[in-house]
Amino acid sequence: MMKVTKFGGSSLASASQLEKVLHIMREDATRKFMIVSAPGKRFAEDEKVTDLLIELGEAVLAGTDTTGFQTKIMQRYQQIADDLKLTDAIMEEIKAQLEKLLTLDVTSPEAYLDAVKSSGEDNHARLIAAYFNQAGLKAHYVNPLQAGMIVTNEPGNAQILPQSYTKIATLRQLNDIIVIPGFFGYTETGRICTFSRGGSDITGSIIANGVQASLYENFTDVDAIYAANPHIVSQPKEIAALTYREMRELSYAGFSVFHDEALIPAFKAGIPVQVKNTNNPTAPGTTITTKRQAIDTPVVGIASDSGFCGIYIRKYLMNREIGFGRHVLEILEDCQLNFEHMPSGIDELTIILREDQLTEAVKATVLNRLKQELAVDEVKIQHHLALIMVVGEGMNHNVGITAKAATSLANAAINIEMINQGSSEVSIMFGVKEADEKKALQVIYQAFFD
């Protein structure tokens, strides 16, 4: 048995947190691979090291003074090193790495920022490996390039290349605990390229796939994944088990535990994921697997997200017009717009998309082309929509799920702008006004869990 264990920024934010992490890694010899994030917030008003690095990089690009940012970044690492009583050698190494960033080529701003941002994880991995060894737990730092993390040349949105997995598999042969910085890889030309924000989860998933781990553990600061956002619903139920499909639906609709793409490599390899709490490691957490045996409740979780709009299109006999839908999507493609959902009727079609894509110029172009090229009877944009996603693999075995959710909304005097259910019946989406988002989430949660 071999586990890949990833720790988030809050789990690694201070010396006291690192002491907990040391205990977690020490108590289970099967935790061979450790993926680390940059130091996160120690308290609500604190700054993440990654945010400080972004400010540093932007100051370099703007040609302004960087002294203040350098000082803050070094102070974060120095505080951890001092509290752990580490030798001066590790801080000298981190200082040299940080100073090197100021001399890099800035002709490609995106690539430069990727190199700067990635140093948060990279330097922390070096510090953590040094701490473990000082504490008597044999560990060594492995750079993503050494690990075989070869990615596409897409700054801020790198994708792992298939050939990487062959090199990653050889990591199994190494002894001791392998500490790997998350969030970034290297292009085929040797340039640093980061995954999307929250990309340390992606690194963990990739390494788990490559070494064929028996389990991918993801340590964070909550006991489990909750059935609803605890900032909106008071004391929501903890979810013991989820399927990948359920997690994907919940992540898309606003669950912040995982980035949408984070679990894809683990999912493809069929590796279970377990979410656990660094501050309460004995809690069972939430397990995410391809299938789960017991469907004890039809709905496993409810999520919500705002910032959507709907392009409503109506044309008499739309259903008889061959190529109508293709033409609509072609217009969206020409305008570089991604759409999220497309509920339809015989004479009506609504395209749901993220509102921040629609500048005034793009909006005018889309509306004009729909009117002129498709001769629609009506086209309008519904702004300020929120999506409420009711998720559960057990829904397709239970009658009345949609009615139960819709009734809870009606009783709360919340108007449903649209409903969409996928053919897999893993989720039902309700569109409501943004102003009703929190109340809608609360009443639907009460209908299924209280």
C-alpha cells in the first residue's frame, strides 16, 4: 500500500501547523509522497505567500520597488524556520532562490509570473524536507522537473503531458518520504508553467496516478466535505462518501474543496481520494470513489454559484428548423463564449453562461447576429442569475425529487427561472435570481436533510 498525501496552504501556514503535519506523516509509513502548497493564511486578515509573490512579480514587471514584498515573503519563511529551530542553511537557500527571481527574463510577462508564483510551493517544499530530516524523519525534496512533471506551455493553465506518467512512475523506486512542490511543472523547453489556481490539488492527483497510489489523501482545514456551504447553511451534514461524478457536479456549482479539474488524473486511474482535516486527523473525513455501495439518501449535496446570465431565444416552429441550434452555438463560438447549460422547449432555447464574459460590445454582437441571421421572434438577456445544483447518484431511483425541491422554493416564494436535469440524473439545476441564492440553498437543504 502506498499513499500520496497533499497538504493545503492553511495546513502549512505556520510552525505549529507543520508540527501537526510531521506527526501525520510519521504515524503512517505508507504515506510516501507528500505534495505541498505555499504557506497560506494563519488568520483571517493574513496574506497568502502566493498573493505576496504575485504582487512582487507585478512590481518587477511595472519597474517599481519590490523591497517591501521581498521582506514580507522572507519574514514568513523566517518565522517558520525560527520557530522550528532550523539551521541558517535553508533560509540562505530560500533567499538565493527569491533573489534569482528578480533576475529572470521578463519579456514574456505571463511566463515570468508563473516562475515567481511557483516559488512559494518550491521554497516551502525545501523547508519542509529540511524540517523533517532535522526531526529524524528521512525525507528529501524532489523538484517537479526531476519528478517528470512535463506540461503544456500554457501559463496559468498548464496541462500534464501523457508521457510524463512514465517518468513519474519511477519515483516509486526512491526511498524515504518524497516532498514535491505542487502547483507547477515544466514545459518541454524547461520553462516553469503553473496549473490553474489551486493547482497543488492537481499535482497530487497527477502524482497519485503516476505512482499508482492506493489512496490520495487531501488534508485541509475541515473535517469533511459538507452537504452544503457551512457559511450559508448552519451546521450542514458531513458527507461520508461521494462518487467522482457527484464531486464534479458539486465542484462545478461552487463547492470550494476541489478545483473542477483537480481529480481528473486520480479518476482516470480509479484511485480513491480521502479528504481529511490536518487539525483533526482522526476524523474519518470524506471518501471519493468511482462507485459507492450504499445510496442511503437520494441527495448527497446541494451547491450554489452566482454570476450567470441567460440568453433567451424564442422562435415559432424552432424545432422544425434544421441547424438552428448549431447556428446559435456557432455565433457563441465566433464571439469566444463558453456556455454552461442549454435548456430548451419546442420554440424556446436558453443559453446559460458566465456573465463576466459578456462585455457590452460582445453582448451587442450576439444579440444582433441572433436577430439578423436567425430571424428570431424574441431574444433577450436575463441577468444576475444563480444556479442551485441538487446532486446525488440515488436520485434516479427515487420519485419526486424535483417536486420536493420545487415545492420548497415555492413555499419560500422563490421564483424558478429555469430547470435543467441531465440524462444521467446525477443532478438537477435550478436557476433563480442572485438575490434569492442563499435562501434557495437553505430551503432546499431543509427539504432533504432536516
